Amino acid sequence: MQKDEEAIYWNDLLGCEVVNDSEIMLGTVYKVDNHGASDLIFIKTDNDDIIIPLEDIFLIDFDKHNKILRVDWDI
């Protein structure tokens, strides 16, 4: 089976830098998990963790080559 180039797999997100739509670096994805209603991405910041639902309304862009996830999320 061939891997779909457009598909995003959990493993692709691990280690990605996460930037919001204001160009603020939020942190790095260290875990992706399913909690029933949706998948969640766990982001390690300098001071704490951020948990964002992995849903289209929060995702702006994913640059798989540079491992950058852009999200609509304010801190």
C-alpha cells in the first residue's frame, strides 16, 4: 500500500513546531492521542502544555517538509 502524500499521520506531527496565526511560536508537538470525541495534539511550551483538538477549525496549514503546524489558537 502506498502512503498518500496529502495525508497527515500522527507520526508526522510528532516533533513539529506549532505556530499560531499571529506568528507566535506555541511549542512542539510531543504527543497525539484520541480522547473519544476527537484527536488531541499535546504541545510542550516553555512554561506549560497546550492541548488543541485536531479539528479543521483549528488547523490552518501543515508544512510536512519543514515540520511546522500552523493553528488558529490564541494563548
